[in-house]
Amino acid sequence: MMKSLAFVSLLLLSPMLFAQKLEEKIHITGEAEIEIPADQVLLTVHLQYKDYENVQTAFNAHKAAEQKLVKLVKDLKISGSDVQYSLISFSRQQEYTATSSLREYFVTTQTVNILLKDLKSYPDILIKLVNSGFTNVSTGFTSSKGKDFPEELLTKAVEQARKKAEVIAKASGRKLGKVTYVGDAAKSDPIFRAEMTYAKAADSGGFISEYPQTIKKSLSLEVIFELY
């Protein structure tokens, strides 16, 4: 009988002990963001062709455009290692006609990414693409140094997490201990994001050409600290 009572008491106390154990740790999201010089431009050429009769006709038009783009890239002396492409995909879609009836058609789609390592060549190459009939082109800045800053980002993210944890620990009358876990965060801190967006917006103004272009590289970590 005494053993049964002891077992029941342990079961009742287990949630309390588990909760108390959880209170000995604090989970914090640490984030870091840096800006690096943009020294490259990525052009993404979107190829899309459709036909209302059969997919072969759309495919033939697509292949002709693809061959034309390959020749243009070679004429521009762009290295093959700076060109990446997706495979051609096919789909059957529908649209409403003027009489509100549905009409089927076949579509081919493909994207071709062209990396320009010389920023000065960007306007001329874009114009040549458009003049050759490739009018669906999206552009964006990128950097050759995009993979050079993992240690700096990690350090800043953990430091930011520690500062936040110290504030919380002090406010709760506790002391911060060592780090017990560091991993990728499932979601970012909205306060951090808002602050970074505001800081960036406050620096903008004037003519775009007056400012060197940069791109952001960010990291979000979940850091667990011990509490005493």
C-alpha cells in the first residue's frame, strides 16, 4: 500500500519537476545580418511558348529560341560555367475566350540564368537580349563573396542572442549560464527584422547611381542558455 501511494505521489510530482527543469533554460532567437558589396549581376531569361493545337508546335518554337539564345551567349563571350538552365517543362492550361468558354492550350517553360561578372557589361547585354526577342528577363545583384562570411554571421548571431538572454535573465532575477545548444531557428524575430528594415530605409535617398550597391546576407539561430 505504501509503495502504491509513493508511486502515485511521484506521478503527481513529475509534471512539477519537469516544469521546474524547463525553467533552468532559456530559448533565444539570435539573428545577424551583414551587407556585402554587389559585384555581379544575375540575369534570368524566362522562356515560355504556347500553342492551341499541340505541344509539338510549342516545343519547336521553344527549341528555336533556345538555340538562338545559346548562339547569343557564345557571341557575347560569356563562359559556359556562368550559364545555368532548368529543363524544359510542359503543361496544359485553360483560358476563357471572348465568349466565356474555356479553351485549352499547351505551354513550355524554362529559365536560363546568366551570371555577369562585369557590372559595366550589364546594360549592353540586357539591350542585346531584348533586341534578340528575349523580353522576359529579370535581374538582380549578387556577390562573388557571398560565401565568405559564415564565421562573422555566426558570431554576431550568438552575441545578439546572449544580449537578449542577459536582459531577460536580469529582469527575472536570474543569472545567465553557458550555451547548451545552437541550431537553425525555425522563424526569425519580427522585432529584429523591423529594426533592420528601418535602418536600411533611413540610409536611402538621392540618386541611385550615387550609392554603391550591396546585398544582404542573414542568419537566424536558436540558442539555448542555462539559467541559475
